Amino acid sequence: MYLKKILIASNKMRRFNHSSKKLLAALFLSIYILSIVNAQSEDFSLNSNQSSSSVCPGTTILFITEIVNTGSSDSEYTVNTAGSASKWALSVPTGFILRPGEKKNVYTYVTPKSNSPAGVYSVDVSVSTRNGLIKRVSYTVNVRDCYGVTVSGEQNKQICPCELTKYDFVVKNTGEFQETYSITVSGSAAGYVKLSESSVTLQPGESKTIFAYLQNLCTLGSDDFTITATGREVASFTSSAEVNSCFDYSVTSDKDFITMCDHTTETLPIGISNKGSKSNEYALSIDGPAWANLEKTSLVLGSGQSASVKLILSPDYNEVGNFNVNFKAVSQLGEVEAVKPISVNVKECNKVAV
């Protein structure tokens, strides 16, 4: 009797297990069919009225992507970005839910850094659903070179030693934004240059003249200096200075030695030739005995001109012996000094014996 009850219970358990397995299989089948139905009823579209845009470094452009739920059920969406411009991109919102037929805009802001190189980049806006449906749209980002500057000026000047000379330089903002430029000078003659300004602020397309004063450059030959304007872009211009012998002149005479009698008069022409590039005035003087004199104490000569001045020698009685007479000329421009020594031998030619 007891054994019979055990057999009846075992048969009931087997029938229950068999029914449970059928029920579980049916449940899994229902879930699978439901997921297929949901996947088939889920769809969406991406729309945009733009495919590319240009931007300056440090500024922002906007791409608008419209998402439309074209399926027959509610869907949850996630937004991501990729591509070479994605490091500058931000999309909002990044997640949302749409009912069938409902639409929503995703705003993607792209802001290249101020030091980003010019070029063509891309940003991909990717939209995916929870069930794994993914669609994307690609945008082209053209980063322009929006900053520019030019420097122009006077390239070469012929100057005189130690002469103060002014150079004009024009700094122009050729970019699209206001910019402040620092102005510096370099080169072999940089130590002799003073700038009118060390910085300028210019609006787009605006230009300004910078003055560079070159002074105390007294060595003959050629030297140069470079003016550089530095902002987000850099430009420079090089000028040179050719220092000429502007105040060169010569002093000559037919004789360097004169023999004469006492109580007589001799005149000796002394020539002066202006070999410099500028007109100049010369101060003339004599260092010697009192009876040595000049007919004039100054002389003005243009570039390349020559003239002479008379040295008058009139020793009196008993003014005998050897004398040194130094003719001296000093130019007004450049203060160049020239000395012409002349030797005079005065003999005793008038003698009375009683």
C-alpha cells in the first residue's frame, strides 16, 4: 500500500515537469517573437540641410541633425560623435525618447582651438537605438586661416656717418579679427634703431605706419635690421643702410716747401675738393707765425666741387729761419678735420753794412 502511493506521486511529478518545460519554451518563444516584432516596427531617419561649413580657429559652427521616429513604437536614442573634428565637437542632447512620428533636433557645436591648423576635417553624428539600430550623418569642417599680417617698408637707404635717418614701415592686419601685434627689431644694426611704437592693435583690414629711427651708425659699409610684427601670425621686413663717406674731402697744394726773402710776400694756393655726397661748409684756419694769413676763413662747396684759398706769407725784416705753417680745415657736416703742413724758409735778403 505504501509502495503504491509512492508510484502515484512519482507519476504526477513527471507530468508536472513535462508541463513546466512546455510552458518555459512557450515563454521564450513569445519573447523572441516579440523582439522580432519590435525590431521590425522600429525605424528612424536622419535629416540635415547642410553638409559642410567653414570656421575660423577659436570660433564655433553649428550642425543641426533632425531625427524622426518612422517606426510604429516608442524608441530610445543615443547620440555620439566621431571623426577628425570630433575632439572639438559637442552634441546635445545625447539621449532621448521619441514616440512614433515624433521628431527632434540634435545640435552639434564644433569649436576648433585657436591654434588649430587650417585644413579640412570631418565630424560624424551617430544615432543608435537600444535594440542596436544605428544611423549616421557626416559633416565636413573647413578650418580657414583667418589670421594674417603683412609688414612693408623702405628696403635700402644711402646714409651718411652718424646721420639720423627715419624709415617708414606699414603693418597691416589681413585677417578677419582684431589683433594686437608686438613690434620688435633684430639684425646687425638693431642696436642703433629706436621704434616709434612697440605694439599696435588693428581691426581687420586696418594698417598703421611704424617709424624706425636709425642713429649713431658711424662706420662706413652696409648694415641691416628687420622689423617683425608678432600676433597669431608673424610677418617681417628687412631694411638696410649703406653708410657712405658723405663728408670726405681733400686738401692739396702745389708746394709743401717755400723759400723766400724777408720783407717780401708769397702766396700759395691751397685747394679743397669736396668728395662727399653732400654740400658742406669748411672752417679754415692757420697755425703758424703771425705773418702767415688766409684770404678767407670759410668755404662752401657742393658735392664734387673744388676751390682754392690763398695762403699769404709776408715775413718782415729780420724774420729769418725755418718756419712751420699748418693749414687746417674742419667740415661743418661730419666735423672731419684735415691738416696741410707747409715748411717756409725765410732768408735774409736785405742787409746794410755801414
